[in-house]
Amino acid sequence: MAPRSKVKQLPAAVLAWLESALVEGNFAGYEALEAELKKRGFQISRSAIHRHGQAMERRLAAVRASTDAARLIAEAAPDDADQRSAAVISLVQTDIFNVLLMLQEAETANPEERLLLMGKAAKGIADLSRASLSQKKHEQDIRRQVAAEAAEKVEKIAKRGGMSRETVEAIKAEILGVARA
């Protein structure tokens, strides 16, 4: 087993300072960091600090790439109702259903194996069902929120236009009723 990194053995406050200095210094100046650590009472080589800095830089780059990708997807294809999750859940449900059918039709399979696989499939279906219900509740919440905002805007516009209170309430009820459907 490889020896544990000396950098990772630093006290939490010193490690936090070092990592902050690495980011602020744009992952450069390793000799100065080595000297500063020595002043603080820690003998850690420049190459050890560099290895830690490179690993940290890779992690930060991966996080930035994921964040950028998520932001671009959100901007290009807004999904407030989380339809992508619904589609993924549906695909997995279909695959599990197909596997269950194949298991039922496989007469030569060992009954114990079939039972074990059916149990695993049932657990997967239960997990998917919970995820699906959660996704549908989220979608309904978003639909109600959007309808409430639309009804509020319509109410303001209708009042400015001089519509009667009854007409405004009828329009609001119609908009809010659509959200419940």
C-alpha cells in the first residue's frame, strides 16, 4: 500500500489554507508554498504539494465542466417539470418489465434463481415507482405554481382593463382549474 500523502495529513486549518492558496495562485508557485509550509512547521516537498495541486485542479475542472454542462442544458432545454427524469424512469420501467416477462417465460430457469431475480426486480420496481410518484408530484407543483402566477398576472391586467370582479374570478378559476387537470 502506498504511503499516505503528507499533504492530506496536515491539520485541517493548514490544509484549508494550502488549498485556498493553490486556487488563488492558479495552481502555481509551489516553491513559495513549500517555503510557507516550512515556516509553519511542516516539511512537505514541492513535488508533494504539486501532486496534491494537480489532483485538486482536475477535480475542480471536472466540477466546472459538470456545472457548465448543467447550466447549458438548463438554458437550452428548460425542464422545470423534470420531464427528463420521467423519461428515464419510463425507460427503466420498460426494461424491467421486459426482463420480468422473459423470466416468466423461461421455463428452464432454476426456480431459486428466478425467485431471486424476481425479488431484485420487485425492489427495483418499488424504487422506480417511488421516484415516479415524486417526479409527478414535482410536476404538479410546478404546474400549480405556473398557473397561480399566470392567474395573478391576468387578474392585474383584467383589473386595469376595468373587468368586473366576477369575470376576473371566473378567468382565475379557469386558469387554476387547468393546473389541477
